[in-house]
Amino acid sequence: MSKVELETLEQLGRSWHEKVWLTADSKEAAREVLGLVNETLQAFRPNTFKVYTVFHAHDPYVRTAGLRSGSYFAIVDWAATQPDGGIAAAAEVFACLDTKELKDLSIPMAALVVIACFAEVGRGYAGDLHQFFLWIQSIKDCGDVATAKVLWRSVNQTFPASLTYKADQADFVPDF
């Protein structure tokens, strides 16, 4: 996933956020953006991704062929259980900031990138992308299997967009 692909997914996420997430009656806009996203993902990595909505018409869901679950916990658990603690997996994601293409990533890491760069941006977490790549870089650069495993499993503390609605609401305390 080259930098161009990352920027394209982020732009599609911003489009989703503007046309669907922030709009009350957005069914037509959702169909339009979903069409563009799925067409783009098909071009980037054929027959791997399908983006659609499930429970909420404004909330994009990324389905990945070859993964039983596309949850953050399933993906980070896969990475953390690699023999090197997921250091190489983090390195391949980080390489996306340069020239590595989506089609060249492992399926779990490709799913992680699509979720972070499209779905989370679409949900309003564009500002967290920098934090996402800092987290990935910290894993890539840690040099220690045990530390890498801990860092992968710190996803909720390090990348707030990874929290589910239920988890996010559990510790919410209004500041007024």
C-alpha cells in the first residue's frame, strides 16, 4: 500500500465522514461512497475486501476475505503471536508510508490498514492516524519479542479509534 493508496483511502474516509457520518439522511450518499471504496479496494487488492454497513447505516464495516474476524483484537492477536512478536508485521505496515502496496501486505495487516485509513477516518478519527503510525513504528523499532507483544496488545490505549462503542462508553465521564 503505497503512500498514494494510503492517501486515497484517507480521502475516501473523509468523504464518508462528510457525506454519510455527519448527514442524517445519507442512504444515497452511503451507496455512492461505498461504490467508490469497493471499486478502489478491488483495484488495490482484488477479491479481498468488501465494505458495507451492518447495524448503523452511517458506520462502515470492512470485511476481509481470509479472516474469520476483522476486529482489532483478532488482528493484533495474530500479529502478537507471530514468532517475532509481530515486529515484521509492523514493519510491513510502516512500509506503506513509502512504496509498499496493499496487495503486498499480509491479509491481517492489509485489513488493519484499510480499517484505520478508511473506516476510522470515516468515523471521524482522521486526527488519530498519526498516532496509529506512531504505534506501528514503536512496534517495528522495539527490537524485542516480548515488548512487541505488549505493544500490539496495547491497541486500545495507544489508538483510541480501536475502542468499540461499548468500551468507549464504559469509562466515559462528561467534563461538564
